[in-house]
Amino acid sequence: QLQLQESGPGLVKPSETLSLTCTVSAGSVRSSNYYWGWIRQPPGKGLEWIGSIYYSGTTYYSPSLKSRVTISVDTSKNQFSLELRSVTAADTAVYYCARHPGTGVGNWFFDLWGRGTLVTVSS
Amino acid sequence: SFELTQPPSVSVSPGQIASITCSGEKLGDKYACWYQQKPGQSPVLVIHQDTKRPSGIPERFSGSNSGNTATLTISGTQAMDEADYYCQAWDFNTVVFGGGTKLTVL
């Protein structure tokens, strides 16, 4: 059964870059049927979409984060990654990677999620 | 920008029907989906494309979407359904989540 697993530092200093990787197991990030996304959730708050990527490299970003975010894919490692630059305490959150079945109308729903990883921004 | 609004909390007695609403401009013209999230766990998709239940989701979960409001209905609510519920839709290549509703089963 396909699984997603987030990994990366749990602590990042203000003004630095947050970097996370999502490893796809028992499946392929090269699947033509799916996009791969990042969603975050500040402690005690709601969900916020960060962006999504297709294995070809096509990306979609949240307008509110677009200037600070890069999502990339490494098909050789079966991984996709998130970089969030110039972080502040407001970027402290649980970061989830997830899968959605494409970008056609009606396909923007996340049917498989990783377990999430807490990233704290603090000096 | 497109926004989705949910009530912060809903309470229901065991065995009764729980309804959670999600409001957004012309939401009925888009597809809505719903996630259940229990404390310390990842969200789980319970409804997609307005009315479709993923495999493994109990039949007591159903959805509808018309006008400006999407609704998640849980029939015969059980204690295990106590959780946070989030609606989500897509608008011009942007994913939008509602603020979430805490469902309490009293």
C-alpha cells in the first residue's frame, strides 16, 4: 500500500530556509495519475495548502506563499521536496505531504496523507 | 480571494444526524470535499467531488453541494465520529480549506 513519509529538520532559525522531503514508498512519484502536494497546519489551527507538483515538474503554488516557496521532484529517489525561505515564527506548523488525483475539475482532493512532521521556527 | 466558512463547533447526540456546513461564493459551481481529523492524526478524506465516499468510509457519511453551501451529513452519529472536520474546494488553481468545525458527540 502506497505510503508517504515526511522528513527534515524539526527546528529552523528565523530568516533561514525550511527544507522537507516526502518519500513515496510502495508506489511511484512518476505516476501519471497523481499530483503531490504540501499542506501545513499551525498548532491548534486549520489546514493551509502550500503547493503541488507533477512528476514532470509542473507546479502550482498558494498565492500567499508563492514568493517564498519552491517545490521540486526527484524521480530517481522517488521523492518530492519543499523549500520555504525566510521563515518566521508564523511558519511553525505540522507539515504534511499528500497526494491528489490531478488538476482536472474535481480532482483537487487529497486522498492520501503522510503522518506529518512538526517544524518549529525559533532561535 | 475565495474563502470557505465553517461553524467553529457542532454538537450532536449519539445516534442523531450531524450536519456541518461550508459556505463560499458560488460553491455549488465547484467541487467540495471533506476531511476528518482526530487529535494527533493526519486528515482523512471522507467525501470528495461533493457526494462520493472513498473506499472504507462508512455509509453514514454523505455530502451535498448547492448554491453557496456544501454540507457534510453524518447519519446515526457515533462517538468515534467526534473529530475536527474541514471542507476544501479548488478555485483557479488554488486549494482553499475551510477553517474547520469541531464535532462533539455528547
